Amino acid sequence: MPDTTLYYRTAGGALASQAASGETAGAPSLPEGATALTREEYETELAAIEAARQEHAEELVAADEANQRADYQALRASGIPETTARRLTGFRGTGETD
């Protein structure tokens, strides 16, 4: 029996694939409530999920950097030395306004 891969979306909305090869008894079967997808549909949806995850990760990093900058600037404005303000906030930008 040739290698077979079944691509699908579970009833809960998750993407999944199931492979069978060699002497496996029959082709993989679709789980209850799942919707079959072509390989292209599966890969397209998986790429969209990965792009959204990457975008969200970048937003989190940007928000964290903005918070560090704001905290650093507030400490500097209150007279805290630059090295101490950097250590306390983790701010790595260059200069007080970067």
C-alpha cells in the first residue's frame, strides 16, 4: 500500500493530518465531525496560522519594547542614572529618546 496522508480540520477547528504507510490496514479515516481538506488547503491554512502567530509575536515584542522605553524615560526624568535606569527596565535602545 502506498503512503497516504489525510488532511482535515477537526470538529473543534484545529488543523490535523494523519499518515498511513506500508502494511497499515486501510487508508486513514476521517475523525467524527472533521472536514477533509486537500493538501493545498491544509498548507495554505497552516501558513495563514503561522503568519498570524508571527504577527502576534512581533506585536508582543513591540509592546514590551515600548513599555521598557517608557519606563526608562520615566526613570531618567526622575533623575535616576542612565545605567541604573537601563538595568531596572531592560531598555537597550541608544540614547534617552531612542
